[in-house]
Amino acid sequence: MDVAPMNVHGWKFQLVNQELSITSEQDPDVHLELSANAAFSLLDYLYQYRHVLHDAAEAETEHDVQARKQSSLLEAGRVEKVRKYPDLAQVRLPYR
């Protein structure tokens, strides 16, 4: 029985011919196939540690939100400098 694929966070998950196929969306050569028994054992393992995974996922999400806020603040600061000093917007400094 084949099941429609699910693409999340750069990975494609799909059940094909009673195997779990996991493929990287960035590099299709990064690929893993698990038998039904191995996939079920993985599911059991993930369920057993679901609270740890939940906490880690929340921390990761919070870190991403903070990074986006920091980036937005930095960008807002650059925009404000351009408003105050429009002539500086034309200056291009060499990269080192």
C-alpha cells in the first residue's frame, strides 16, 4: 500500500511498498529506506521520547523566532540609517 508523500523541513517522507522512504529535498542522494518493522521500531522510539522531542522542537522554534526578530531589528536599524544619511546608501565598501 502506497501513501501520499509528506514534505516537511527539507525532508520527504513516503510509505512505498511497505517501506518508509526518507529523502532529503536538497540532495536526493541522501536517502534512507526502512522496512516496516524498522519504521515501526523508530515510531516506538519517537513516541517513547516524544516529550524530549517536543521540548527540543519548542526551543528550536523559539530560537528561530528570536533570530528573525534580531534580523528584523538589524534591518530596521539599517533602514533608519539610510533615512538619516541618504548619501551613505550609495557607499559600497569592499569585502575583506
